[in-house]
Amino acid sequence: MKPLKKIHTILYVADQEVSRVFYEKILMQQPELHVAGMTEFHLTDHFILGLMPEKGIRKILEDHTPDPASGNGIPRCELYFHTADPDEDFRRAVEAGARAISPVQDRTWGHTAGYVADPDGHIIAFANPIKI
């Protein structure tokens, strides 16, 4: 069996344009793909962050799962970004419209990390190793 080559994480969002603008601000980059139904930010050679409207994925999922819109604001996962300056990234995210969840502080697992929620309630952490 061959290892995975690329990870493409897709967040289901209520408003693709609102989320595009938000992620442009916190990632400090433009998406490489932005068309009706999908926005993609190529963050590394092996990781792509996608944004897909809830209505679009609902058509694909049909009635095999609950409507993704019914789970808005319920944290199910988090994006954990390793960054050189968690304080600055946390501040920029809040200025871009994120809701502060937990301030940047030392965590028991050896990172300094702060948590915010994006416009759809997805959890985002900005972290780096604790400086000793």
C-alpha cells in the first residue's frame, strides 16, 4: 500500500464568499482556485484547505447523512496551524471576524496556543512550541 500523497481538507461553509475573505485574511494568501462551489488554498505541497458551500455538499450527500447546515457552530474538528507568532495570528483572526475561544497561552502538551472560531464555528488554533 502506498502512503497518501496529499491531504485535502474541505470545510462546509454557509457563505463561500464570507469564508473566502476570512481565510484570505488569516492565511495571508489568495486561493489558488475560486469558483462557484469550491475555494482552495494550497498551504503546503501536501495540504490543501478547501471551502465548499453547505448547499453544494448537500446535493452530493443527498439524504444519507444529516444536512450539514444543521451542525453549524458545533465543533467537530479543528485546524491546528503551527505558526511563528500565535499572538499575531490570533489577533489577525479576531480582526477578520473570528470569535475568540481561548487566549494564547502555554498548554500542557508543550505548545503555546490560542483558539478562535471562524464564521461557521470551525475551530482554529494558532500554536508553536513553548520557548524554554
